[in-house]
Amino acid sequence: MTPVVESKAAGTRSRDAVMATYAERFGARRSEPAGGSDRLQTLRELAFAAFTTTGFPTTRDEEWRFTNVAPIADAPFGAEGAAEPARKALEPFLFSGAIRTQIVIVNGRLSRTLSSMDALPGGVTVDQASDVVAAADSAKPEALARSPFVALNTAFFDEPVAIRVPPRAVVDEPIQVLFVNTPGDQRMMAATRLLVAAGEQSQLTLIESYAGIEGAGQGFTNAVTDIQLGDGAVVDHYKLQRETASAYHVGAMFVRCGRAATFSSHSYATGGRLVRNDVFATLDGEGAECTLNGLYLAGGDTLIDNHTAIDHARAHCPSHELYKGILSGRAKAVFNGKIVVRPDAQKTDAKQTNKALLLSDEASINTKPQLEIFADDVKCTHGAAIGQLDEDAMFYLRARGIAEADARNILVHAFAGEVLDRIKVAAVRARVEAVVFAALEAL
């Protein structure tokens, strides 16, 4: 696919106006309580300066070469959406009956009326101390400079949610954090901030869900998540993104693993006009392990972009990565997977695989595996495969009396099943499978 190059004259004028609008809004926030402490306000100033310096990314930027964010950048998004929805409207997105602790964030703000936090398990605490953001990886100058949307989020987020798991606590029940975007009849940006700290030798299963409520407006979710694992901690993370067909979603997750920590993430994207997911994982302790799994479905004129980066900073750290995409219509996808092995990261074992199934002639994907290896005693592999349904497999099923539509569904479900089967929690697997299979029917 040839990258779309934006019109310089019209694009520059509209971007300048948008940047001026955000600058005016940021100036007004300086005197508001939402600005936070002096320490946080200093961070916000640095973040907004980084955002104004870089501006919105364009297709001339290598990391955004195939993802045109003009629909987000050419008109400003407001900060106020519709009122909180009724809990009944959220039931399709909640794991009710299977998960007792449900934290609901509406338009970037914690809703205590919609949340269920009466029985926090295993000594877990949830608070909204804004200052913890300043110590997160996402707040470091290099992160703000590298990621304009992270900088924009840092400047404008309202209420972070910080989940802390004490050392050696084993949290048997999953915790769900549901982010809901209700733009109403406006263009509205929800800047969400989630921080998770898993103490030494603790264990946690976390479900990070994103949902949109249909309306006349257009929602833009700008999400930043930080997950810190202490030595020996185990975190099993699930991200389920199923916003409306007209929504925009740009998310960044920063993960840092201590010695012998184990982190696994399972990402499922089924909704949104433009979706971008960035994952930055750092294996910062010897023996740490990271697994990234992803399944993305796109149809119509939608675009889904997954960028992952696993930084092996210490020795004896394995990583595993499997992403699969299923595209139909004129949908487009991007997968960019980077593995970095530092000089001290001897005995690294890293494997990355990306596969895409194209169900139409107009669907397309751009995939780019990257290996940056600065150590000599390592084992690193990567592979990418893009294709359509296997004609021999289709013939085999048809020859046994299976209708064409049913044969197609069997093969598509089998393709997705490799990722779905990696979900460890039965209740979570059942719900995610239902969501994915419903989305597959619509492709």
C-alpha cells in the first residue's frame, strides 16, 4: 500500500488551528484543581511542550508511515461528553457474575456509582493519587518525545486509576477495568490513565476493556497504561477493545518487569474506525519473561495498527509474541514488531510471529519485523505470513458436503483459535470468544 501523503497547505492550516485550540484549553487548566500538585503540573507543562514541539504524527514519520491520523488531528476534540450511561447499557461489556471487582471509568473519570469495588481481593488497593503518574515510565522525557499521543494524554488526563497489589499477594479473582467513551453529540477525547504496580512475588489477572456508547458524536480514546512488576511477580493481562465503528482509539502500554517476573498480555481489537496500539515492554531483571499475544479483526474502511517493542535489558530473558489479523472489505492493518537485545542480555531467547488472513482482494496489511541485537549469545527468530483462505482446505471441506459459508467459518475460526486458546481464565475465554465470533460473523 502506498502511504497517504497529507495535503500540505490545507493540512498545515487546520493543524495550526487545532494546536491553538489545545493550547488555549491547556492554558485554562493551569488554574484548575484538575491540574494537580506542583510536581504533576510541572510534568503536564513538559508534556504539553513535547506535544507542541512534535505535533501530531504524519505519514512522513517512520513509526506512522502507514497510519494517517488526519481524522484525529484536523479538528479538535472536546473534553466533555454525555452523562453517565445506565448500568444496563454497560452489561454487554462487563463480566458480571464472573468478576466481582469492576472499575468503571466514564469519559476518563472514575464512576463510583457504576463500579463494584466493595470486595477488593488479596489486599489490593485502588486510588487516584495523581502524583504516581510522575514516576511512571510513560512520564519519562523520552516517552513524551517519542509518543505525541502519550504527551497529549499527560497534559490533559483528569483522574488516574492506580491499582496496587501488595508483595506476595495472590489475587485469585480477575479485576476488570472498563473504560467507556460517551461522546453524545460532540467530538470528545477521553484521556485515560491506568497504573498497575504488582509487588514482589504477587499474582494478578487484569482485564482492561474499552467500550463505546453509540451516539451522534465521535469518540476518541487516548489511553495510557503503565504496569510495573516487582521481582517474581506474575501478571496476566487482557485488553479487549470493542468501541463503536466511528470511534478512534490510540493506546500505549508501558511494561517493566523485575527479576524473574512473568508478564503476559492478550490483546483483542474488534471495533473502531482507526485503532492504534503501542506496547513498550522492558525486561529489566534477569530471568524476566514476556509474552504478547494479539488478535485483531477489521472490516469496511477501518484501520488497525499494532506496534510492539520488547527491550531485553538483562540476561536469560525469554519473550514470545504471536499476533494474528483477519481483514475483510477495504480494511487495512499494520504490524510492526521490534525486539531489542542489549549488550548485557546474553542468553536471550526471543520469538516473534505475525500472521494475517485477508478475506477480500481489497484488504491489505503492512508488516515489519525488526531485530536489533547487540549481544552474541542469543537465539532470536521472527516470521510473517500473509494470505487468503487455503483453497485446498476449502475444497476438502466442500467435498464432504459442508456448505461454502460454513467451510469458510470453520477455517476462519480455526485461524483465530490459536490465539483464543491461550486465554487461561475460563470465564474470560468464554466471553472473549463470544465477542470475537460475533465480530467474525460481521466481516
